[in-house]
Amino acid sequence: MLWQDSKGVDVGWGIRRCVRSAVIIMRLPCSFWFLLLFSMGGFLLLLHLQDLTETVQQQRPGAKLIFPHGQVESKEQCPHCLDADPQASVHPVKLQAQITKNHRKLLLKIPSVLKQPRGGLYGQAENIRRLTKIQQSRRRQMREVCAKYRSSNSRMRLVNRQHVSRIYVEDTYKLLYCEVPKAGCSNWKRVLMVLQGEASSTGEIPHEQVHYGNHLKRLDSFSHQGILRRLETYRKVLFLREPFERLVSAFRDKFESPNSYYHPVFGKPIISKYRSNASKLALRTGEGVTFKEFVQYLLDVHRPVGMDIHWEPVVQLCSPCLIDYDFIGKFETIEEEANFLLRHIGAPANLTFPSFKDRNPKAERTSSRITQEYFSRLDLSERQRTYDLYYMDYLMFNYSKPFADLY
């Protein structure tokens, strides 16, 4: 039978085709319908979550930062600038977007990767501001102490090769780093080697290669013009440590652990001069120097053997009254401050200051508690004289007196 419209056109074929298609669709399994409905629902939920994520990002603290004169921070600006005004005010922008009750319920289901870290950009800016103020304070302290204590003749002194003999050069990022042993210098050398392309990561550089591989140049190896140009244009960096703690760390490393250099070169003459009835074995090997004997050697104006960079005061190692350091870091907060500096100079994002201890890794790091224990073996006079030896380090870099009975 034919179905025709008013013009005699057969429409039955189309109707029959639709009926057959409907029958086929109805015979599809239930799993097909479930997947179809689930996919549509997921698509709608994704759109809803996208809108919610944008709302939450606007509501979080520090979504944008307002700087002086209404300037808004952009990606092109450098928030790590050490010369930023420490008094500049930083305030979060107040936005009026609303979060509905349904949004709050769905917020619990948002993956953690979509949630912003606590503090956000505002917390980061506050941290940068804090570290910048610390640097300004340390540099001001250094300059004030130098101005107060140096003689009029020293003001006219010129920097010579001896003054820069402990300074290492990194030309790619224009860094000058003054080496202070027992204040993170091994790991700082690793960082410099990575910056200049000697290695891809700090973890792959062994201790022997750091100190004996001759991969880094010292400033005194350049011509006079090369030295002056780098001192004027490169960023000069100094990291140091609480003087008594650094001294104990050096003693533990060089005299309480096996050492083929310090035992015969320093240990033998120290035992010979300051130990009565020393055994033949001790005199022959130089092993077993006590901390009290070590301090006696240190305080002796007629030392049987000279000073060493591992316990020489920082003011003599790095000449801070002749070289105006741009960055003064401390071992006690070395990772935070070193990484702050690395981000400021534009170092690769994957380069961070290493925290591993490669010499005697099983030994406990020298701490203030361990330092107190070692100095308790000395009498008051020995502690006072040792403090006097490092007094300028304590004063210039604002470390507190290590013992209350010192003056």
C-alpha cells in the first residue's frame, strides 16, 4: 500500500525507514545507553567545574598584586629584584565574585592540582620582600662596621691578588663567590660548575672533582684589568657561618676523621708542642689531636704551623672591607637564601642548592648543641680569647655572643 501526500508523492518509504531505525536502536544493549548518558553528564560537569575553578582562582588571596603607583605585577617583571624598595606596600586585589552553595559542594570534588597553594602570589611576594630586607640589613651592618674600625690608611689600600685569591669566577651568570670553608663551599662550587656548563646537575659531581678538578677559575688568575672589571660588574657573593660552629666543624672534619694531610702537617707539630708525655705513635702519626690542644695552637702567637683557610676568620679570607659584597648569605639558612639568589640571577629552574653532605655523610652535622659541648672542654680564658680572635666576624655579620660569660 502506498502512502501519498496531496501531490501524490509516496511518503510511506520514509516512514517505514524511520520505524525500522527506531526498532534497531531500541534493541541496543543497556550498557550503550549507560555510557552515552554518563558521557553527556561528565561533559556538563566538566563545563561546570571549569567555571567554578575560574571563580575560585579569582577569590583566592593574592590573585593579583598592586605595587606602588598602581602598577600591577606581570610575568615580564622580576619579583626577585634585590634592589626593590623594602617599604613598598603590597596588597591583594579585592574581587566580588560569589561562590554559590552548589559550588561549595563541588569544590570538595575538585582535584588537588586545581587548588592553589596557601598564600599564593601574595605569600611569595612577602617572602621575597623579607629576604630582600635581610640582605639590605646585612650589607648595611657590614659597611658600618668597616667604616668604624678600619684605619684611614686602609681606606687608600688597593685590592691586590691576595685579597681575591679565595674568590671563584662564574662568567656565564657573572658571579664572584668567595669561598668560606665549612660554610657550604663544596656545594656552592657544584652550583657554579652547573652554571658554567661543566655538569648537568650538582648530584653527579664527586667531592674530588669539586676541589681538585680545576674546573673553576679564581679571580687572581686574571689580569689586573680583568680583576677590576669583574669586581665592578659581577655580583659578589659571600656565604659564612657562626664562627665557633664553623671552627668546631673544621676540627671534627680534619682531626677526628682520617686525613692524610692534616694529621701529619698539623697534628704532629700540635701534639709535639702542647701534649706532655706524648706517645711515640701520636708523635709519628699526628692522630688524636684534642680540641683543647687545637685551640692552644690556634691562640699561640708562635704557632708551630701556620693558619689554614678552614679556620681563618672570614674578614681575612674575603676582605669585606675592601670588596663590597652584593649578597651576604648565612649557612644557617643557606638553602633558602641560595635558592633566592639563583632565582634572582635567572639560573635554570631545575637548579637548586644541594642539601647533601658528601664528606663523612654518616656523621651528624655540627650544630649549636655540638659546638657548646666542644667549647665546654675549655676554660673561660680560652673561650674568651677564641671569641676575641673571631670578634670581627661576630660583629660584622651580626652573630650573637656564643656564651653569656664572654665580654
